[in-house]
Amino acid sequence: MAEGGGTPVAGRAVRAAAGPEEELVLAELVSRVLDRGVVVAGDVTISVAGIDLVYLGLRLHLTAVESAEEQEARRARRAEPG
């Protein structure tokens, strides 16, 4: 069988090596995420026999330090009495 992305060869899936275009797309994605930031939120509840024992509210903010500082400065300027 021909090799390619996800093509089975001897019972295994074979991925093609990432070319320059795929690397560029990934680099652009990482750059945008770090520049603008992304928030991932979720809830976890641990329960036994239908009784909730532990509840975790999770929030992850992923951004570059410089971007976070700029966003905080903008918030502070808007909060100042005009």
C-alpha cells in the first residue's frame, strides 16, 4: 500500500512527515494563541454513590506574558474614572 497520512501499512497507520506548509500553519496558530490568548474552562465533580464529594471549577488562560500585561493595562485605563 502507498504511504500517506493515515494509510494502513502492515496493520499500522503511517503519517507523512510534516512539510514546511504544515509547520508554518502550526507556527501561525501558536503565534496567534500567544498573542491573543485562549481560555479553557471546565468543571469536574467527584462523587461516590450519587453524593458529590468534590467540585472543581477549572479555568486556564494561556497567553504570552507581554500580551497579558498589555491586556491588564487596557483594563486599568478603562476602569479609571474619566
